[in-house]
Amino acid sequence: MVDEDDFLSCLKRPLTARILDKIIPRKKSVKCTKFNGMKDPKMHVRKLQEETIEYMHDRDLLAKLFSHSLKDDALKWYFHLL
């Protein structure tokens, strides 16, 4: 049974522990365009989808890789969510 405090804590976080604990295998390292928050975020996500298409079957890995596509203010924003 899930503890109520744990459940409420999960609701406050955008990523589950399963995603946060996901280990990115070296062979799945993706070199992707970095987003700094200054350009169109929708275009960035579209580009990232193209660059990570071979991993589309692993949603947890994609969620984890998303942070690797951010830099500067966009990365600060992301870490603030956690």
C-alpha cells in the first residue's frame, strides 16, 4: 500500500522516482540540440523527438533524456520542477 505522504509528494513532482532513478546506458547517449529557453520550445521538442526516435519505445528513458537537451535558463527551470 502506498503511504499517503509519499503519494502526495509524488503529485508535487513532475517525474516519478522510476524516471528519476532511470540509468541512461552509455550506448543510449544522445547528442541533441540544446535548448536554452530563448527559441521556440515546440520546435525544440519536435527536433528532440527526431533525434530520439530510436528510443520511442522507452518513455522513461525519453523523459530522462529530456533534461540532457536543456541548458542555461531552461535547465534551471527544469531542476526547479524537481
